[in-house]
Amino acid sequence: MRTMLRRHWLSVLATVGLVAGLVVHLAAQPRAADAATVAGEAALPSRPPFADYVAGTGLVESMDRDVLVAAPVTAVVAAVHVTVGARVRAGTPLFTLDRTTTRAEVATREAAVAVARTQLAERRASLADATARLRLMEAVDDARARSDEELVARRGEVALATARLASADAEVRLRLDEADAARVADAQRIVRAPRDGEVLAMLVRPGELTGAAGDGAVRLGRTDRLQVRIDIDEAEAWRVVPGARARLYLRGNASRQADLRFEHIEPYVLPKASLSGSATERIDTRVLQLVYSLPASTVPLRVGQQVDVVVEVPVGAAGSRP
């Protein structure tokens, strides 16, 4: 009996131990995942270059920031004139929207201009005729050969013809303005580069509808000079010192690194744009953005690439640790 009871308790203890081990294993899994996530966020070297520093994620940008060029109106893309990687000058055509309706509008407005000019010519002729008849009437010396009523009528004809001429002239100017507006609207269907740069991305193709909700069609920027926009968590923002040294590390290969040059600190602390996916990360995190330029470097970087950056906290600075 005692032997059976002892076996029963041993079985119970073994079961409890197995359950406890399973609970511990399951509890450790999220932490391991979180650790892996955090480790994946930054590939900093085991020996940072500064005695004290703050770390952040950097986004590589063109020096004057890239521009997302959008169509001025919603329309179908008729043709694309550039390719990704092409270097363009300000004013270079990037793509053309369908111009069927705008060309028809230009033709209609130009025809209206022609009609208005014809009417203007007729009004000039009428005024010239009325003026000539008035002068003939006024040239008669014998008052018995003309009546005052007829002279008043001739002068009234001249005044009326003058007013009609002014109205016709205003009509011509109006039609010219309408034609100019139609030509401008038609010219806007050819979307041009707003500045010099390189085509970083072409987001539309012929036949696609673009311009809806202000969606961009071409991403344009300069790649001859790059800058890095660094997000520093608001909890560490107080430690940042303007002009501090910073070093960039290429993700996936921390041995590829480059020193950065301080440019400025953005005055507005804004919500964090990208989240790491860590279960412990707050979604209401705000970040201070530092902008550093990237001198000529052997590190291969592209606009839009994420990098890891450490920013020095100089010894003795307000944010340095004791």
C-alpha cells in the first residue's frame, strides 16, 4: 500500500514539474522574440566610438530632400518621358497626361477669339462710317441744308458706334484671356521637373489614372549629396547636444561605417513614423530629429535606406552621465 502511494505521489510530482517547465518555456518565448527584434533594429559594434552616446535610427535622404511630383489634375497618363535613374534639369518633361479635352478647349477658345476680332473689325468700320457722315453734316455751311435734329442723330450714331467698339474690344480681351487660360491648362498636362535632380522612383505608367487625392507620380531628388535624418527617442532627446559628433553604421554590416557632419536639429518633436514591432514599444513615442550630412564615403548608401547612428554626448555636457 505504501509503495503504491509513493508511486502515486512521484507521478504527481513529475507531472507538476513537467507543467512548470512548460510554463517557464512559454513565458521565455516572447522575451526571446523581443530580444531578437531589438537586436535586429540596430547592428552597432560591440565597442561604440564614444564614451557616452545616444543611438537612433537614421533615414538617408537627398541633401535638399526629395520631391514627390504629382499631377495637377486627375487624368490618365498618356506618356512617360523619363526612366528611373535619369538625371533631369528643371523644366524637363517627366510625363504627359491625356490632352484630348484640353486641346479641344484651346481650339474652342481660339475660335471665339477669331469671332470676337471679326466683330471688333465690324464695330470699327461702323464707327468710321458714322464719324464720316457726321463730318459731312458738320461741313455743310448753309444751315438751311441741314436740320438740328439730323445733326443730333448723326452725333448719336457716332456715340453709339464708339460704345459698341469699346464693348467689342473688351470682348476680344476676354476671349484672349480665356484662350490663354485654356492653353495654360493644356500645358499643365505636361508635368515637368520642378528642379534639377535624379528620378528616384516612377510611380505611374501610361494608361494609369493619376492625380487622385494628390498622389505623387515621380519621386525626384539629388543623390550627389546625401543627408541622414536621425530619430532620437524623446526620453533621450534631452541628452542631445547641438554640433555633437555622430557615426553611421550600415545595417547588416556594422564594419561599414562613416562619420557624419552636423547640420541642424529640427525644432518640432513629432510622432515616431516607424515602429520596430517590439511588444514592449509604446505606440505614442515621439522623436527628436537630427539632420547630419554625409561627406564623401565608401559606404554604399541609397536614398530611403535605414541606417543605425550613434551621436556623442560630450563629457561634461548637460546630458552626459556621471
